[in-house]
Amino acid sequence: MMMTTATIAVFGQTFQGKIIYKNTYESKIPNLTNEQLTTMMGATQEYLIKNGDYKSTTNGTMVQWQLYVQKDNKLYSKMADSDTLLYNEGGTNPDEVLNVEVKKGTEKVLGLPCDELILTCKSGIQKYYYNSRLNVDASLFAGHLFGNWYDYLKVSKALPLKTVVENPQFTFTSTATEIKDMKLDDKEFHLPENAKTAKSPY
């Protein structure tokens, strides 16, 4: 297939659309099986992104969805057992990145060659596999320190196609199974009307 200049232009733009991920968890917690942990956290994840806002919805029994609102620089979490949305300030980060390493062309996900970014953190090891197909303007997330997100994006400038997080509680693997470029309505990234919010204790 001949690639037109229009197609090239689209690939150069910031990604807007939906990514579906398959998630698995390997538990390191006594009396909590891999299956129980995956059921709690969710085996599938739908990720929507537009400009500096994103929303992540899972089929887990504990956390239902998370919404990052750039203008507030807050990450809101909807827990299954509460109507109150818990938020974390984007500018805070209890974790710390100790070392950053990039390895070129280590893996393919959905047929796309990926570079690997390894963050060695106080909390454990985070590995991200990315391709410029999912290009992101990292400056939109310069205030999003929570979860080491800006530490990742300022190097990769792309959303991950695969993520592996290892910490004392579990090993988490998230792999993209579908990518869909699409125009999203701003309403996707609005808090529910009359939503009650409270600062997360975590």
C-alpha cells in the first residue's frame, strides 16, 4: 500500500482515541491468588485520551475507573464501594525514579516495533514498551508527576503498548490488544454531575 503524505501527517499528530489493554497480575501477597487479584483490579482496560485528559475504565471489582483532568492536575478514582470520587494531586509523587534506561527495538506489540524504557524506582521496576504510532505531547503532562507518568512520557513521548510493573505486592503486565484512532467528545473527560470528591488517603 502506498503511503500518502496525508497518512504521514496523521501519524505525526498527537494520538487521540481508544486503546484496549489486557491486564494480568501475579500476586506476591500470601492468601491472595493471581485470579483474585486480577478480578479485583480488572483483566481488561479501556483507555481514552484527548489532548491532556485521559480516562481509564476496567472491569475490576475494586477500582471502576480513573480520570485525569489536566486543568485540575488531579487523578480521580471511582471505587466500586463508594460514590465519592477519590483524587490524587498530579503534582505529588510518593515514589521516586532512581535510574532511567532505554533499549531500542526490544519487542513487537500489535506488529509495531517497540523501544523499552526501564524506570528503576523506590517502589520497584517499571518497564514500558512504546512506538511513536501513539505519539503524545509530553508537555501536556508536565504536572503529572504522580505514578512517575511524566518521568515516562518526557523520554518516550508516546503511550505504552505494553507495561510491566514489578513491586513487593505483585507483577502487573498490561498489553494493548486494539488501537482505535477516533475523535472523542470533551464530555468523556468531565466528572459526573454533582460528583462528591475527597482527597485519597493512598
